[in-house]
Amino acid sequence: MKTRKLTINSILLAIGFILHQITPTLLIPMQPDFSVAMLIVIILLNKNDYKTCIISCIVTGVFTALTTKFPGGQVPNFLDKLITANLIYLIINLFYKVKAFDRLLEHKKEALLSTLIFPIGTLISGTTFLYLASFIVGLPASFLTLFITVVLPTCFLNLFVGIFLYKTIKISIKRFSVK
């Protein structure tokens, strides 16, 4: 089972890396970060395994640092993935501790959680990245301008991309699971 989980997570990390690499920059030297969506998918799939989530966030941080199109964005990219993954893992596990959430059917839990967690995770990641980049290397425009033009549209995009990826991956895992 561990080999299977490791293989699935490796493939998902590779897909996140490719998505991050091929995503074009917007008119400013910033790009939407779809690797965050893939990281959130991995955290949702491994919600009971903190070690796997941390390893995945470190690998995602290294991949995004290597492929960033933001000048000097290596350190902010890496740190924002660490912060985002820990907060998302915490939020997901807090959701499962709420009694009202726990009474929902499993498919409704997943639908509600994924609908909320993708934009929240992207918001955390984007805000953290901008905040860290503003201190470490500076921003090409004001924080608010970049937040409105990059982070908020990416939250909206990641909501749909993330849910699509999560459902597709969940169905694929279920369909091809060895019994």
C-alpha cells in the first residue's frame, strides 16, 4: 500500500510541476500557481498522513522554486508552500472535528471540503508569496494590485481546476485500485 501511495503522489507531484512549468505569466512577472491545486489534492487524498503531506509540500516547494518566473521568487515560493500545506492540513483536520460536518455523507463532505479548501489554500499561498516576496526581493507592483490581479483570479481558477483534478483523480484511483 505504501508503494502505491508513493507512486500516486509522485505522479501527482510531476503533474503539478508540469502545470507550473507550462503556465504562462500574466502581463507582469507573476503566474497563476496550479501546483498549489495539485498540492491540495495530495493533502485531501492523504488527510490522515501528515508526513506524506509535508514531504509533498517540500517537493512542490522545490519544484516551484526551480520553475518560478518571478525574479528572486525561489525562497518565497518554497516558504509559501510550507506555510500553505501546514495550514491546509490543519484546516482539513479541523473540519473533520466539527460535529455538524461529521454527520454529512462522505460524498457531501468531500464536495463541501473541496469547494472551500481550493480557494482558501490558493488565497493563503498567494498572500503568503506576495508578503514574503515584498520583504525578500520587492514586488513589481503594489501588494494590493498584485493581490487583485493575480491572487483572486487564481483562487477562482483553482476552485474549478482543483475540483476537476480532485474528482478525476479520485475516480481514477477508485477505478484502478487493486483488490
